[in-house]
Amino acid sequence: MKIYNSPAAPNPRRVRVFLAEKGVQVPYEDVDIGKAVNRQPEFRKKNPMAGVPVLELDDGTCIAESVAICRYFEELHPEPNLFGVGAKERAQVDMWNRRMEFNLLQPIADTFRQRHEFFKGRIRQVPEYADIQRLNAEDSLKWLDGELANRKFIAGDRFTIADITAMIAVDFGRVSKIGIQPDQKNLARWHAEVSARPSAKA
Amino acid sequence: MKIYNSPAAPNPRRVRVFLAEKGVQVPYEDVDIGKAVNRQPEFRKKNPMAGVPVLELDDGTCIAESVAICRYFEELHPEPNLFGVGAKERAQVDMWNRRMEFNLLQPIADTFRQRHEFFKGRIRQVPEYADIQRLNAEDSLKWLDGELANRKFIAGDRFTIADITAMIAVDFGRVSKIGIQPDQKNLARWHAEVSARPSAKA
């Protein structure tokens, strides 16, 4: 198997950090998204949505969508557990991971995508939507700071995939100058902690 | 347990159809989203994101996010299977469900949310983004019609949660006059089939 990767994009990093936490090594093949190789017909056979990462299995099956790829490796390598144990905890982790996707990573990504030169001609841009999503992302950071007053990690008292999604979102915010504010002490404490894990460098 | 519901909104219908497929009955309590009861502090204790549906367990735990709720019931009632069997199929179903969420349900929902009077004052609207998401939704329907030339259902040859997400998306498109085009025969065949299942009325 191998994973089609891009070193600078946020979504492939979600999978790389996840695999680093698992201690699993999978060969990466970098796709030149700067030259839009991912938007060519050849790559769209692997993922019609044109995104990276994509996991290609030895039988040729291609799995796209970062969380679907992570879930696949969670089943193959259950420890350390990153999706929760038992129906209730798994539902809670999925809920928190989705909140981090829809309410943090997505507004932060839209702030970049809907206005930045890189996506000009690649997607239909609405720069005003970038500005609104910036405000939504800032609201989410403020809210999340309050949530983290009561617990150590995003979904509870241990590290899960929800922390990976949130860390990648916060880090990707830098390119759009969205970040943790000085008074957001809980968020800063959490971010320092997850960033200190060896997996964060993946 | 009970589920906070809204009869007209698309996301609660995802859970209702899923539970109907499972043959599982859970009491519903309707939340008046027309009066924005879901945006009041009392409801935000259950779901800070203010959305429905929310599953409240007997111990008071609240699970929000439609797919997280469905996943919980999949574990409690594994048959009929709707999330896939084995690591590979589960990853594929998750991938297809996410594609239906990000590339179909979301653009269709944004077309409504970013322009419609109902969301005025509820969210920060960018009407131009509604227009762009309409085009993106129409592109996705065209692409999906091609995909369905080769198989019976969204994620393969059997009905899964990805079909539920896609059906709810297509049906919700009606309020924005987004729909299956006359030449999209595969999509029409699929939609007729999933709509004929008793669960579609849930």
C-alpha cells in the first residue's frame, strides 16, 4: 500500500500524525498540488474529488477522505486507541472530531481557499465568504477555549483523533493569521501539549 | 433515551431514516427551530453547536452530529449493516458518506442557509456563496450520475448510510430548486429506488 501525500497541505498531515501516533509506517508518494497534478484525469481515477491524501491498497482500491483512511488503520492497528472504546465513547469521539472539522478546520480552510491566489482558477471563490469564515473560526476558538477549561483534551481526558483534527486546524490558521488569542489560556495549554508530542512533527 | 428532533430539517431525517432501516424505535422530542429554541442557552447545554438532532442517553450524555448518532446505533444494533463490514468496506462506506456530506449535502444546505430568510440573523450570511454552492451542487449531481452508471448504490452494490445522506441531500435540494436533471437517468433510477423504501417516509 501507499499514501498519496502533499507535505504542506493540512489534510495529509492529519493522516501522517495519526500514523505516527500508531507507530505505523506507510510509504508516501508526494503529489505536486502546486502544479495541480491532483486535478488531472489520471489522479481523479484514484479520487474524483481530486484531494489528497489517498490511500491505495495493494489490490488497487483507493480510499480517500482523511478520516476514512484513519479509521481503516484504527481497525488494522487498534492500539493506541484513537477513535474511542465502546459504542458511547466512539460516538463521543466522532462527535468531537466532526465538531472540529465543521466548526474549526472548515472555516479556517475556507478563509484560505475562498480568497487565496493559490485557489484562483481551481475552485469558485467568494472572497467575502473567506472573511465571514474567519469570524466563524475566531468564534470557534473562543468557544473551544471555554470547553477546554473542564478537560485535558478535545473529546475527554485522553488524546484522540479529535485532537489531531483540531491541532492541524489551529496550525493551518497561521497562513491566514487566525490563531489562539492571549486570553485563551486553556486552548494555549492544550495546543502546547499536543504540539509537544513526537507525532506533531509528522 | 430520546432524540431531539425537528420534522422539517434535513439532518434529523438522516437519523430517522437510519433508525427506520434498523427497525429501532426511539422517542422523539420536537424542538421548535422556527422559534430558535435550539439556539437558547438551555438547548446549548445539550449541543453547543445548537443543531438537531441530539441523542440524549439515560445517563444524561448528549451525542450530537447525525453520523455519530447513527454510528452509535450501528454498534447497538449491527443488523441490517449500514456502515460496512470489515476494515476495507467500512472505510469505503465512510469515504462515500463523507463525499455525500461535503460535496452534495453541504453545497445544497449552503444554497439555502446562505441566502434564505430563515437564517437571517441566525448565521452570518453571504448570499453570493449560496449561488456558488448551487453551481457546486449541480456539478456534484452530474458527477454522481456518472458514478451510478456502474453500480446500484452510492457506496457499492448495497444500501448504506451513504445512500441515506445522498437521498436527504437530493430531497432537501427541492426548497432551492436544485434537482436531478432529465438526462441524469442513473441518478433518477437510484433516487426512485431509495425513495421507495419504507424508511424514506421516516
